[in-house]
Amino acid sequence: MNPERTLGEFEQIVLLAVLRLGDQAYGVTILDEIAAKTGRNPAPGALYTTLHRMEDKGLVTFRDGSPTPERGGRAKRFVIVTREGRNALASAQSAYRSLLQGLDLLDAKLFGGRAPHLSILRHGFGDAYA
Amino acid sequence: MRKTPIAEWLLTLFAGRERAAAIMGDLEELAATRGSLWFWTAYARTLVTLGWRTPVAFLIAMVSMRFIFRAVVPLLEAHHITHFLEGGLFGVYNLHVRLINWNLTLVMARFLIFALPFVAVRFGLRNRLTQLTCALLLIAVPVYSLRPWVMDLSGILIVTAIVAALIVPHWRRPMIVLAATCVTATAAVATCFYILVGVFHQNILIWIKFCMWICEAIGFALAVIVCVYLHGWLLERPPISDRTIA
């Protein structure tokens, strides 16, 4: 297996949301977490496609929960980040950090003389960089 | 609670049973606060997101096959039929071996001309099934030169490549998927053609192109279902040992 996997932006967001949620990460909670923390409302289809792709890459795995009546008797499928997933995420985040090093995102000169709105920093880069 | 067995079955075709059940459960749970309209809209979008590649890949493969047989194959076939009388690699006294060899290679080549664009669009260029299909097509396609020694050589190489792929563990599963798809396509096209010949037996020469088109569309559509199913079963799941939980 390739130890240095590259991750897309949405893959990173999903992996971070799963890690934040711990053992309660499944479709509904992941969508809610992403909406709460990034201000985005991803389509469920986009989330499932990403999760399936990451499962095929070995970045996440799944654990079946017990069936519940509000889900029509269907079981929750909890997402677990694998060691490969964690490594790939750490590698991607470290690349972001090193690129950000020495940059002041509030510096107006970087944006053609106009300082960015704070909400862009909060929603565009996530809490880690706000 | 909605009764959605058909919707779930349709999703199962593209996502597998476990994934489909989980997705339907999530949508059901989310729809409790968002309503039925949201549920069906989200379901339709999810279905399209998960399933668009298969029909699009099928259409591209059918169109590109037509293009290749109209534009590329005639270039290879620009030789006289009298070449068939040459000895080739098997000699003039082994006609039955040559005919079996040629038929096998021609059937493989026709199938692979369809299969390569399909698997390339459906599974991507880095997929092992795509790489194997591409290699076999490169070996098989010279059969359309209609030169006996090239056809013989192409046939020998394709059989060798298939046997080698079945022996080497890395290529065994893609080869099984490809072989099962090829057998399905060939059997379905032949059966369909046999039925249509019975239907149009009075005017079969007039309808022959239409019959072939219909047979290939049905046969390759069935083959696509087999291919996607077997790919999901044999090639998509990484071994448990590769998935280490952090």
C-alpha cells in the first residue's frame, strides 16, 4: 500500500469530522458536524461517494450499529478512520501548515489592498486556521 | 416511516447491500425533520451521484466501438482475402486449429474494443482491470489485419496472456472478472442473435445490421451488470489485513 496518499479537500473535511465525532460518526452526524463547523451543507450523495472511495483506499472502515425504528429498522454504519487514514490526514495537514507558515492571512496586501472578511477565514479554512 | 424496497434495491445495484441500507437509513433519519420532498430529492441526487458512471461508461463504450469499427478496423483490414491461403504459423494442414484460434481472437478483440472504454470510464485508468483489458486489446487487435501469420501469432499470445494472468495472483481476479464478462457478452449476443434470426428469418439480410446492433446492445448491457457486480465482489474490497484501525 502507498504510505503517502494524497487527500482531496472534501476527504480531509470528512476525515476531520469523523475524528471529531469519535465512535458516533455515521452519515447523519457527519453531515451535521460538517454543516456546523464549516457552514457548508454537502449533499448526502457527495458524502457517501467520498466515504466509499476512502473505504476502497483503505482510509476508513465501517462498524455496523444496531437497527433503530427512526431509520426504518436499518442499522447505523459507523465510520472508523484507519491508521492509513490518520497518516494521510496528518501528512495533508502538515503540508497546509508549512504552506501557511510566515503568512498573515489578515494582511491586506495579500488580498490586493482589501482585508478578507473574518467569516471567510472561519468557514474557508476551518477552526484550526481562524 | 416510508416503504422503499424498490428504491433501496435500485441503490443496492450501485452501492452494494450494506451501503444501500445505511444510506436509506440515514436519509430516513434526516427526512424526519425535513419532509418527504427532501427525502426523495436527496435519494435521487444520491442515486445519480453513485450510479452515473455505469450508464455513461456503457454509452461511451457503445459509441466508441461503433467509431473504431467504422474508422480504425477498416485501416487494419486493408489487405486481400487471398492472404487466408497462406500457411501462417500453424501451416496449411492445421486449418481447424487456425479457425478455432482466429475465432477466439476475433471474438476477444470485438469484446475488448467495447470493454476497454467501458472499464476505463467506469473504474479509471489506474484500475487493474483497465490495465489488463488494455494489454489484452493491444495483443488482440492486430487480428483485424487479416494476415494469417499475424492472426495466428495474436491468438497464441492472447491465450498465453490469459493463462499467465490466471497464474499470477496479482492479475488473477481481474482476469476472472474480464473472462466472466466476456463469456456473458458472447453468450448473450449469440442467444439474442439466434432469437432475432428466428423472428426476421424472411428478411434477415435486410435486418442484419439492426439485429447485430440490438444483440450487441443487449449482450453488452448484461455483460456490464456482471462486470460491475464481480468487480465490486472481487476487486473493490481490500483485504482485512490491509485495513488497520487506528
